Amino acid sequence: MKQFISLHDVPDPAALVAKARALKYNPLAGQQLGKHKTLGLLFFNASLRTRMSTQRAAQNLGMEVMVMNMDKEGWQLEFDTGAVMAAGSQEHIKEAAAVVSQYCDIIGIRAFPSLVNRAEDYAEKLLTGFARYATVPVISLESATLHPLQSLADWLTIAEHSPVPRPKVVLTWAPHVKALPQSVANSFVQWLRQAPVELVVTHPGGYELAPEFGEGVPVEYDQDKALAGADFVYAKNWSAYHPYGKILGNFPDWMITKEKMALTNNGYFMHCLPVRRNVVVADAVLDSDRSLVIAQAENRIYAAQAVIATLLEK
């Protein structure tokens, strides 16, 4: 593995999950692996779990960590080759990536989509630009279209709590007060379709995922039918792929409630956090003993640690 931007960078996803699980039970086993190494984390958007879990993962491996809030502290970047930088952006990504590569042994990048121009968002200019011009490995800490560290942690969480060899996992769209990216949903589908699970996606009409992620995955437009017999319910809002970035309807009856969870096979509830209580999910579900949201958040440490360790070993 030379970088970690999507599932396609991982030769054996199941083995990476197993590695994360092993690290959870012995997190300091590789604390010499990162000695005298530095992880640079560049945040173009807000973060809590991703920032702190990735820092903790690097520290478990003996690494130093440098963090920069690029949206507040960095120069505005230019991405286009041959650009005449007479206004606006002050630094080209060629120099930025090359310079950070001199300071850090691995670079983590977090950047959200604009939800305005689909072609530009799905081109992933920022992440792919760093991957192209950096001379060290690049890790996605969430991009415009994917959140692979979250999905790795989600797979680990499901593997730990699965009551059967091949559980039914339902990714359900949930209401929200504003338009959100498709990145978590895209990534969850991309990873979990490789896992030993029965994966079903449910959402109102119009919220279909991008073809490269959603094609071939069963979609049930009746949420109650989808939830029937589920072992895991993963709730997440996302905006429309077409028309891009739009809210097509709020559908408050899609909120996950005790009544919805009663349709499942005593299923577990999952969410990547942060979550809007009593909009996405009712308090009674989120605070129940079948909620795995805190376990998922902890597993973000070991997901990141497995990725960083693999890159250091190479």
C-alpha cells in the first residue's frame, strides 16, 4: 500500500481490518515503528474524531505530529497547470505538496466538497493534487467523495459485534437540516460490499448514490422493509447526486426511532458522528445499549493506526 485515498489503494481490505483489530488489543506493539518520523495533518475543514483519533494513532506508533488548519492558517491554493496566478490563490499545490513532503514522512488531508459543482468535487483536485506532487504517502482524512478511515473503522465495529457470520447491514438515509456530502455513504458502500455482509441501502427516491459506488447494491425505497431483520442500521444523511448537492425533501419520518429499530433483528445502531439528536435519530435509540456510535469513534484510532503502520512498514 503506497497511499490511502480509497479502497482501491488497499490490496486486502479484510487483512487491514484484522490488523486494526489486533492493534486494538496491543496498541503500543509498534511504538518503535514511527520513531523519528513525523505525520503532517492538513485540515481544510472542521474535525473532532478524525483529528484526535489520527493523532492518537500516530502517537501509539511513536510518531511526532504536526497539525495545520489550512482553511484559517494556510495560503489559498491553486490547482490548475499553467495558471496565471495574478489574483486569488497565492500558492500552487505543486510547491505546497513538495514542501510539506520535506517536513513530514506521511501527509493526511481533510477537505469537504463545495456541493456546487459535481464535476469539480468528484475530480478531487486537492487530494489527488497532493498525492501527485507529494514525495511521501498521502492519507485521506475525508475528501469530497470518500471517507475511507471511517469505513475501515465501521467494518471493524461490525466485525466485533456481528451476531452471525453474514449479518444484514442497512445503510439508511436520514433527514438533516442542511445539505451534506455523499462521502460517508459512498465510502461505506465501497468498503462494505467487500465485507462478509448482506448490504442493503434505503433512501427516498432521488437520493441515489453516484453510479460508481451504488451500482449493483440492492436499494429498497421502503425504509421499513429494508430494516426488517437487520443486524446493523447505519444512519447517515447525504444530499442528492442529481441535482447535485440539493435537498429534495426532508422526510422527517425517516428518522430512526425505537419503533424503527423494533423492526430489526435486535439490531445495533451506527452513525459516524457528529449527529443531530431527534433529527437523524431519537434519543431513545442513540442512548440505548444497542448504540455503537461511541465504539465506532474509538475504533477510528485503530483504523488510522493500521493504515499508518502499513505505510511506515513499506
